[in-house]
Amino acid sequence: MITRCLAIASCLVIGLGSRAAAEDPKPEALLRGLLNARSALTKGKLDIVVQIDVPHLVSPNPDVRLGVSFDGDKWFFEQSDVKYWSEAPDDKGLREKQKKLEAMGGDQRKGVAAGLGEWRRLHFRTIRDATGIYFYEPSFQAHLITPVQATENGIYLFDPRALGLDRYLHHGTTLDEILGGATSPDPKTKLTLVGEETVGGERCWRVRVERQEAVRELWIQGSNGFRLLRYSADYPLEKSVLTSSYDSKGLMLPSLVTIERSDENGNLNSRMTLRVLDQSFDEAVSPETFTLKNLGMPFGQMVTEQNDRLNFLGYWDGDKLTPDFPVKRESFASSSKYYVLAVVVNAVFIGGFGLWYLARRRRRLK
């Protein structure tokens, strides 16, 4: 009898365990659900404030304001922030200033105090379309650049739908780059469902993605639109932790993202917060948003391609790039009007003078 009861109990335990295991989602399904949920946001607009806390790189106003529009793979970013700016008559002078700044440990505040540079508010406008990445800022001029150059120049440009999914915000931060490989893993990728946990009072599933270069973990809600609540990336020399929170249960993108990056010893290197003030999706975005016209370039602005050397692309004529410096039609029309007026005035003056001269000569002849 005892043996029979133990057998029944064992069957019940095995049955409950099998049932619990069957209810646990697969890590591939959670990652795919997150990818599909974010990919469903085909177009939209966001208003973001970025605050950065990095030693030696703190400007008087560390807040960066981003106005973002996107439609599929086309992005437009309007960026306003204060950056360290240094100028010199030539490259040699600029390199000398850079060496002096490096001797100060790269502390930009000391560089400003020493007169090596200044704080300057810059306004970037950047578009990404099928032809490439274009940006314009009066101090930088207008250029066609590579993704790496965008990152080196401190230009924010990333897939808005990937917010909270990576420690860096640059052109390579795309859904496919982050989640594409995880949803269709290669033999070198190992996916593990660690278990169910609580983050910020919300229940979620912890998924581990192990690759050769790093170990990533994602805390995903499976019952609330596959929201991402936490993300971590463990590299040999750096570890990053991203925490996301949402104002409304109807929003797919987080309203607040905190990114903390530490070295291999756990010392905090930087802290960044992204506060989404406004987000709207599936609203019509004008196609002109992603054109050169929306960069706000002045008439006659020269546009170059930054490569191994600067390649001339053309001059902006208000509608397109032209190989020759354009002439304003309005100016030509105005000059034509003044030319005609001048001709008329001269004709009247000369004609009047001629009549006066003839009349005076007749009086003399009499």
C-alpha cells in the first residue's frame, strides 16, 4: 500500500513538473515576440531628452534634446546639445591643442579654462535613407558620412524602436543587429530560459543569450506585449545594465531608460538616462522629412562626402544638389526688374534732357 502511494505521489510530482515545464515559454519565442512587437512600429515620432554623466566630459548643460521621426528604415534626428569645441588656423595647430588636452587627462573643463577650446551649442540635423547618412550643422558644414563617422562626431542616430535594447545609441543599434541573430541563432549562440523573476514590481522572464564576444540577458514580459524591462551585456572589459520603465501599459517603447556602464572591476564608468517626453506611432510622416531639404541648409551650401578624403558632391540650390554654384532665380528676377527700371529712368532723363536742350537752342536762334 505504501509502495502504491509512493508511486502515485511520484506520478503526481512528475505530472506537475511536466505541466510547469510545458507552461514555460521557450527563449526563442520570447525573443521573437519582442522583435515582432517592436517591428510592428512602422512609423512614428519621439521627443527624447538624454542626460549623460561621464567623468571629464561634462559640459555646462549635459542635456541633449532629440526630435526623432522614422518611417521604416528612414530616420530623421534633430539634435541640440553643448559640446567642447576647439579651433585652430591649421591642422598642426589643432593637433597641438589636442596634445595639450590629452596632457590634462582629456578633461574638457580644464581645456576650456586653459583657453584650448570653448563650450558651444550645436544643432545637428541628420537623415538616413537608402542613399546614406547626411548631416548638417553650421560649424561642421554638410556631409555624407559613414556610420562610424556619425559615432565619432557624437551624432545620435539609431533605430528608435531599439530603445533600451543596447548600451550604445548609434547607427548599428538596429533590431536586426540586436535580436535578429538571437531569433535565428547560429551554432555558436546558446539560448537559455533562466526563469521567471520580478523587475520593478512586474513579472517577467529572464533569457540568457551567450555568444563568443559577450553574454547578454533580457528580462521580457510575456503577458504584456513582450515589453523589455531590463537588459544586461557582459563583455570581457565592460558590463552594461539597462533598466526600462513605462508610463502607460499601452506604450510599447519605454518612457525612461537608464544605462549604466562599468569596467571589469565593477567601477561605474558612465551613466545615461533617456527620458521620452512624447511618443506617437502610426501617424503620417511627411516624405519630405527624410530629404535633404529638411536639413535646413542655406542656398549655395557645399555638400561633401567624408571618406579617406573629402569628395565634392555638389551645391544645394534649395531643391537638389548641382555641380555648379547655383544662381538664385529670385535674385535674377529682382535684378532684372531693377535693370528695366534703370533703363526706363535713364531713357526718361535722357529724353527730357534732349527736349530741354533743343528748346533752349531754338530760343537762341530766334
